Amino acid sequence: MFYNSKNWIEKTIYKNEDFDLFNGYSTYETLRTYNKNIFALRFHYERLKKSAMFLGLEVPEYEILKNTLISGIKNFNCKNDVRIKILINKYTSKEKTFYAFIEPIREIDDLRESGVVLTISRERKPKNPVIPYYVKTTLNGYSMYLRQKYNAYYDSIVLNEFGYVTEGTKSNIFIVTAGVITTPPISAGILPGVTRKIVLELIESFNMDFEERNIEVWELLSADEIFLTHTSVGIIPVRRIVPNFTFNAPGISTETLINYWQDFIIANNEYWE
Amino acid sequence: MFYNSKNWIEKTIYKNEDFDLFNGYSTYETLRTYNKNIFALRFHYERLKKSAMFLGLEVPEYEILKNTLISGIKNFNCKNDVRIKILINKYTSKEKTFYAFIEPIREIDDLRESGVVLTISRERKPKNPVIPYYVKTTLNGYSMYLRQKYNAYYDSIVLNEFGYVTEGTKSNIFIVTAGVITTPPISAGILPGVTRKIVLELIESFNMDFEERNIEVWELLSADEIFLTHTSVGIIPVRRIVPNFTFNAPGISTETLINYWQDFIIANNEYWE
Amino acid sequence: MFYNSKNWIEKTIYKNEDFDLFNGYSTYETLRTYNKNIFALRFHYERLKKSAMFLGLEVPEYEILKNTLISGIKNFNCKNDVRIKILINKYTSKEKTFYAFIEPIREIDDLRESGVVLTISRERKPKNPVIPYYVKTTLNGYSMYLRQKYNAYYDSIVLNEFGYVTEGTKSNIFIVTAGVITTPPISAGILPGVTRKIVLELIESFNMDFEERNIEVWELLSADEIFLTHTSVGIIPVRRIVPNFTFNAPGISTETLINYWQDFIIANNEYWE
Amino acid sequence: MFYNSKNWIEKTIYKNEDFDLFNGYSTYETLRTYNKNIFALRFHYERLKKSAMFLGLEVPEYEILKNTLISGIKNFNCKNDVRIKILINKYTSKEKTFYAFIEPIREIDDLRESGVVLTISRERKPKNPVIPYYVKTTLNGYSMYLRQKYNAYYDSIVLNEFGYVTEGTKSNIFIVTAGVITTPPISAGILPGVTRKIVLELIESFNMDFEERNIEVWELLSADEIFLTHTSVGIIPVRRIVPNFTFNAPGISTETLINYWQDFIIANNEYWE
């Protein structure tokens, strides 16, 4: 189902006379629902606005965006939860509207129990990018490229220019060693993930040992537990990094966070505004 | 006029059910005609193929691409020469076809006489890119961003990570000092421009003094002459770099190259195959 | 004249059985006198202590160092002001003592009137050094190398990894454009010069327009005035950067600072403690 | 024992009137004997000459250097083999002479059987050094600093700016995975070790599988065997990298190389010229 910047339709046709539509000059966000409610829309909207501002693009008003999405989800009438992508480019910017795409969410409960397998990308995250890491845009095409190149794995971990751990191509990463949870700081060159941020709040609410600092590769590979966070799936444990580094999946800290995740977010009103 | 991967049409509609069309995962080339003939199509095609191979995209056969463009130009029936953009993404890749856009070329004879004004971008070319500099793709969005940011100038010169001169956002750059023509090497992190390559052949045919090496900013700013090359306009002199660095425009070497350019390319069959 | 860590002597012999004496594992400071009084000794001592701490070396007590230098200067009995180098290595560290070297200061009043000529080093300041820029040590040998390589000029300006202006091999650098004085920040990778710091205080006391920020090469080369600061000479104007970039020397801002320099430092007790 | 640039003496005194002696502006080599004969002196001399040329220093004639060392070793009269350091600075350069230091070599047969323990340095090798990696000089003080910082381990592995494996602070590194021996290329930023070079010749003479290429940290940590090479000890296996990565020590490839090392070098005349 597709919101073509005017209406929700099953299959759409739209006009284009311009090369610009194809050139990736756009910003986007990926959202999901829990129990049919859009999760942390306000946080995603704020990030979208920041990205759009950097690129000189206009975003719709929050209430308009929100109501449009709600009616779209209702029409789509999926019995499960859904994933939603919204996209803003020069065409939608002119009229302060947007494109949106809705699809059923892929269930991954089995992966949450068994853990996923990762690789480490041989490519380094481009240093000193013209477009900062916090801007979520298809102009920064390297992650799309890496996602395709390493699609045999759940995700690939990207190192930065110094060889420090940054993030996956679609997730943030956390390690647990001797009970201490550690994640790279924003300054390592990562996307400030919405789920990452809420997991940090959950960790804090449990008063778990936590550090935000640069992670060396050998710290990653000698960790007891590793988990990823991203909007679509929340928290997911890693059981192996190829070729032969294995981890508790889920380990005790990861399992604790997974078990309390839904209760924590549901109990917190600011994620549902 | 637009080739929608099937037909040439004045204004087209096409279907899309997918976010992927917008994400910039594509490669493209810009071409032009001289006297209604497509210039250096073979060279552009080879570069397109190399870019597409890196991205895992398929390109059409050369003869099919060529004939399609020729018939498109005939239909477009423009009394002047035209500029053509071709683009390949996952959609066209599946059927080994392409999108194409034709438009009348903007005449710039006045600029060729007076010279253009440039700025130097404060942003550095991203170092260590996942996608190499030779791949012409909208996935490397920084140049699109810079083109928009510095659109008050004809072009902006981008330095690389070390502060060496690389290229403009849509052109290659040459300097002339004490009669010696110098241009940055491919290893400085530049697009191997087709016009750049042919200008090098022209320089060689004239036996002019020439060096391909890293250029420091102070060498650029103390040059006698500077000129740009790109497909749409060929060779164009620079008269000023802001704030207050001025150059002979056109200087004697630049003028020589401009004067012989059309004769040189017309006389050489391999540019018209 | 030489303080061999025990006594002041005209010419000394000392023992060595060890390769370590030659290996540059040491920290040092350069001082000067004004009217026979040591200038800003406390500031130099604090920096020495910081450098020594990083390298795991011990420094003598402040009062001991000071009194030893004062008696050395008295013995040296030079009719002009002197330059003093002090050096701490593993040998002196063990006994919390130091080496010191005294020599007459080279007068440069003519240069202060005419301005000096600089070049820009083709070499970049090493990025990401193991030993931070603030540590004044002969272990960071690149500046010694550059001083020798470019010894045809008063100093050479070193750019950092991005091509930003940092400092000379023995001086800090300031530019003046349209009345605004600008100098690179410590974060550009510079030594936090004592004279630089006091010049900043002088600028502030005059309420002159001032910015501390990254300086691009083209900003340097299009400046109205440029001046250097270092302990031995205070403030010195730049009249040319090779090949052909010229500057007012001294320009009006530089001249103001030079004229008030001695009065300013003499009036301030904390520079003579 | 010490060659003070004039004579061999048990304990020497020498003159110094100059700060320059302490500033590390020098180049050096470390040599050893096997059965009282100096190993690969010609190779070390060639490297010394290259380093000296870069720094603008003069070296003595080969025959003079060689004969001086031979007579020094004879005088030293050590019943075991010895380690020799030679050093050239501005003082010796003026007279085309050198300093030399001789000491008994530390026997490490036990380590050769059990393997050594390494750490990975958190500091990165400085990128883009003014003085190239091939120049063996105390001006590049970072390795001296790291040797002291990590002196609880046999050596520390230093990564380069991208996080690739380069070398230890006093050794070159090789890994063996599935029977393939791999070592970083010179271009990774390493010293072209003499022992490294001869080990490559030994590997080639045995026709073992070999690659010279960039090594990622996870390739290092998942290797079957790791060994170091340096002049003093030849080849030495690594049994552990902290915290918890273990390796066969010696593994089968490492053991083969160790077993044939002495026979190989003794049989080859060019190492004893």
C-alpha cells in the first residue's frame, strides 16, 4: 500500500518528468506499530525534521503526518503489526507532504531465541562525511551498498576510520562483558537510533552497569553477549560473528532487556504521543 | 522528453510500488551531442558498465543503447545540440534497459570568453569511501549536496582529506603555471572524466608541458590560468576564485586548447563510434 | 654554557654507557629573559610538568629549577637577554634534576620591522599521534625534520590532515582579515604556546575582534595581515608566503600588538613569578 | 662496551656542548651475531644508508663500519652471541663515523618453546607521518612510548589508522590460517624488517602458501598460529593475545620455520658478507 503524497492507494501510478526523483536526494524514516499503535512517532519525526533541515527540505506538520499514517494503517487492515517507511524529497517538500509505504512486519521470534549471525564489513565507514551521520538519507548510499553485499548475514558490523566498532547497516550494537553493557557513542559516527535511546533508558531504569565509549574489535570479539537494536525488531541477540567467534545468545543481560522491553515501552506514555 | 525504459514519450506515467525507486541505488551518465552526433558514447558506456558492475546492476547492449538514443534525439528534434542523461537502477537492470532524459543544451559561449567564478568548498571529499570515486552513482550524494549548497557559483572546488585539490562537483580541474599544465591524478580521488581524458590527449598531441600530480591549494591560488572540463561544455576558463584570487581568463594555454577542441574531436573517429 | 644536571660549567664532559641518552625520550622547554628576568617561567614549568607526566618523567621542584636558572644566568653574565633551553630525560628524571643550555638571544628588530618570509610545508602534521600535540618532546621528531628541510625560510606553516592551517615548526600563527584577528584552536593540533596565550590576553584587553577557529589555506592567503608568535621573539609580522602571496607587514593590528607587547607583559606580575 | 665514534672502551666519557645530542635526530640499527658472526650486516647497512639519506646524515663506508664492529666484538670477548646497536647523529655524521653499543644477547629458547603473550595497543600508528615508516629513527618516538607503556607484555601489536594490523613495537607479525601464512604489506605502514624479509625467502624456498595483504583484527584473532620476527630472536611464536585469544604455539608452520631458520641463514652466503 502506498501513499502517493495525496491519497492512499493499493497500487499507484504517478507522474515524473525529472531525473531528480531518482537521485536519492531525500530523507526517510522507518516506523513500526505495536498492537496497531505507531511506536515513538514523535522521536522519529524530530529526527526526520533535523535531517530535512540539513538537506533544505520541508516536512509536513506533525499532526497531519500522524493522522495520515493512522488512517493509512486502518485502511491497510493488516491483522499483524506493520512496518511503515516515510520519505521526503524535493517533490513532496514543495507541498509539505510525503510518500509512505506500509507492509506487514516480518515476525522474528525464533531469531530472538536463537540469536543471529553477523559478519564484520571489510569496508570502513567513510570518514569526514559531507553529510553528517545523524542525517538519515539515501544520499549516504554506502549502507545500502553494504546491506546488499553482505546479505548472507543478518547484518554486517561497520568499523569507522580507526577500526572502532560503530553500528550495523540497519541496527545499533551493544556488547556485554563481565556484566557491563557497552555501546559506541554518537561520536564514533553512528545513527542516533530511537530504539538505542530507549534501550539506554531501560538500562538506566534497571540500574545496570553501563558505559558509552569506543569499542575496539578485540573487545567486541571477546564479549560475553552481544545484541542489536533497531526499530523493526527491538532487541535481538547475536550468537555468532563469522568466522568462529561465539556468544551467549541470549545472555543473561540481553534476556533481561528483551523480557522487559514491551512492558517498559507500553508503560511509557511519551512513546505513544 | 523521457525514455521510460520502454518508449520515448513527451510526458510519462509509470508504476511504482516500491521505496527502492527513490533510494538512489543507481548509476548514470551525462552525454551531449555535437552537430547532432553523440560525443564519446563508447567511453561513457564503458564507464557506465564499470559502475554498474560494482553495484551489481545490468546494462543494455551497446548497440541497443546507441540506437535507442539516436531515435530519441531524432524524435526530440531540437534545432540545437542536446544533453542526455541515462540512468540504470534495479528496475531497469532486471530487463537490461534504462531511463533516459533529453534536454536542449544551455549555450555558454559568453562564459567561455569571460571565464567563470568558483568557490572552494569548506567540506572535504569523504575519505575512504565504501563506493570508489570512479563509480558514477547517486549513492554518493555529497556532490549533489555541495552543488546545491554552493549554487551561487559556477562550481565549487572540493579538496580531499589532506586538503589537496581534487575536482569540482561537476567538472575536472586543470591549472597552468609558467606554461606547465597540471591536473590532479585519479588517485587524488576524482572521477576519471571523459572530457578530462580527451583534453589530456589534446595536450599530448600539442606536446605541451604537462604534469599529473597532487595540487596544493597555494599552487591553485598562485596559478596563471585555471580551466575546468566537463562533458556539457568541454573546456571553460576560470577568472576568479572567491574571495580575491584572479587568473588570466582565458590564458594563452587555455585559449589554445579551447580553439582546437572541436577540430580535434571531430577529426578523431573513435569519439563517434 | 651548560648545566649538566649537577653544576653550571663552560664546557662539560659527562658519562654515558647507554643508548637511551640519544633516543630523544625527553621533554624540553625554551625560555627567554626580558631585562635579565625570566619571562613566564611558571607557565613554561606547568607545561613541562604536563609533558613529563605523560612520558612518565619526574621534574624538579619549581623553586629549585628557578633558582638554578637564575644563578646560571648570573654566571653567564651576558650583556643582552638570553635564551634558555631546559631538558628532562630518564637520567635527570631519576634524580629530579635537568639539563639547561644558555645562549645570547639573536636580535631581530629588523625582522620585526620588515616582516619575515614563510613557506607552506608540503608535509602534513601527522594525524592521530600517539603522543598528543601538547606534549613538548623530541619524540615527535617531525618538526625538527621540517625545520631543517625548510631552513631557507623563517618558518614553514604546517597544515593538518584536512589541510587546515595549524602552526609553524617553532611558532603559532595569527591572521587578520577586515580587522578580525583569527588563530587556529588547540583542537587543530597545535602546541598551546605561552606567547600565543598571552597575545590572546592582550587582544582581549584591547577588545579587538577575535575568532579562534579552523583556518582554510585560502583564508590564510587572502588575509590582510599575518603574524607569528613564539617565546624567543614575541610577535613578528609576515610579509610574504612563497611564491607570491604578500601581506601588510606590519599591518595596523599587528603593529598595535607589537607596540604594546613589552608594556603589557611587564605590567603583569603573574608573568614574572 | 661503547664505541664513542673514535675508540672502543669499557666505559667512556665524551664531550657535549649542545642540546642537539639529546634531541633524537639520529638513525640507528640493531644487529646480532650468530656464532660470533654479524648477521645480515649488508642489509642493515643498506637500510641505515636509506634512513640517513632521508635525514641528511652521512654514514661511514661499509668496510670501515664492518671492521670496526668485528674488532669491537673481538675485544668484548663475550662467550655467547651479542647484540649490537649502531647510531648516527649530526655529530658522527660530520666525520662519517658512528656510535656503537655491544651487549650479551638474552637467551629466549624457553619462549621459543612456550610462545609469548601480546596485547593490542589502543593507540593507532600515526597516519601520514612526515618521516616515512621505513626510516629507522628515534625521531619517530611513538614506538618507544608504546614499548614503555605496554612493557608488561612481550610486545604490543599496533594497528594503523584503519584498524589494520601493522607490526609490533619491535617486531614484524605473521599469521597462519588454514595453512596459509599471511603478513601485512609494507604499504600498511611497517618497517621493512630484515628478518621479515629473510623469513619470506625461507617461506618461498619451502613453497608454502603465502599472502602479503592487509590483515583485519578479526583475522588476527581467529588465526591458527601467530609468530613474530625480529633481529634479536629470529622467529618467535605467540601463544596468547590478551584478554582471551589463544593460538597454537608453536603451530606446525611456525615450528617448521623455526627449525630450519639457522640452517637456512647459515647456508646462504649473502647474509654474511
